[in-house]
Amino acid sequence: MKKQEKVNFAINTLNKIYPEIPIPLDHKDPYTLLIAVLLSAQSTDVRVNQITPLLFERADNPYDMVKLSVEEIREIIKPVGLSPMKSKGIFGLSKIIIEQHGGKVPKTYEELEALPAVGHKTAAVVLSQAFGIPAFPVDTHIHRLMYRWGFSTGKNVVQTEKDAKRLFPKELWNELHLQIIWYGREYSPARGWNLEKDIITKTIGRRSVIKNYYKNKKS
């Protein structure tokens, strides 16, 4: 199977499994999505979705957020981990959004990545999911599957993002990155992986990955 045929197989399979794609993080607007994505760093979406209602009950916009102290924010978000850094980031970015962007979340990589605690992936998620601007945020699931499928070298997420954008049509990026995340969680996890249930990797996957799977299974 040629590379383009493999890409098409992955896209078609994902469309069949996920004709409708739920967004993992609960939010109601660009600001609450930005905060939720920031909180999700080194945490789970389930945990974040448990904490954000408590935070957003107190402050679901930058104007109310800056009325809270960094310590108050930290106490609320403590269960998601990295609360000292994240609380400072939330307070700081809220202040900048008010002072420099009229209370609105900006819509460019440059402006988003200039906000405290906002990296490239967070910016990409916000552009994609809040504003519908084509982006391809790469998380651990996408990074893993792009390697397993032989679509990227897997050396780093920067290279994986470049490879994904090169291989997949731009108009599919926003839906496709979510489909791959859900697929990675449900069919191709890092732990407890069952290749027999992972139809995409089993059909088009990197030979060395498949070979190692069966080798490890025997041992």
C-alpha cells in the first residue's frame, strides 16, 4: 500500500468510527476553552472537567478572574496538578487579555503564545476548536499514532505536526486531530494495547511496530 493510500485508509476509517467528534474539554467560549486547555497540561481531561465548573462558577471571564487572587485560583485548581504555575498563568493571561485585547481571546499563534503559560499546542487547540482556524495540535496520542502508522519519525512533536500538516488535507485538520486523539485513547493506547482491535495500525502500521508488538506478546 502506497503512502497516500495509507493516509486515505486512516482518514476513511476514522470518519466511519467517529462521524461526530466530541470535544474532550467542557467549555462555553474561547476564554473557558483556553483555561481548560491550560489546566489539561500533565493532567487528564476527566479531571479538568471536574474542576473547571468550580473555577468557572467563581470566574468564567477574564474580568472576574482577575478579581480572584493567584492563591484563590490555586486552591480551586490544585487537584489538576502544577497549580502554582497554572494559577499564575491564568491570572496573568486574564490581565493581559483585558489590557491588550479588550477582554477577548486573541486569534493568532503569535498573540496566544505571548500569553503566560500558553504554549504552541494550547494555542493550536484554541485556534482550532474555538475559532475554527485550521490547526493540528499534537498531543501524546497523535505523536504515538503518527509513529505507529509510519507517518512520522516520532522524534519530537514539532516534526510530527509538520508531517501531519504535510500529509493531511488542511480542511480536515480540525476534525482529524480530534478523531486521532479519540482513536488513540480507545483503540491504540500506550499501555494495554491490543493490536487486534487497532484496525488502522494492524492494516497500515509501521512494520517494526507490528513486529515488536508480537515479539513482546510472546515474551
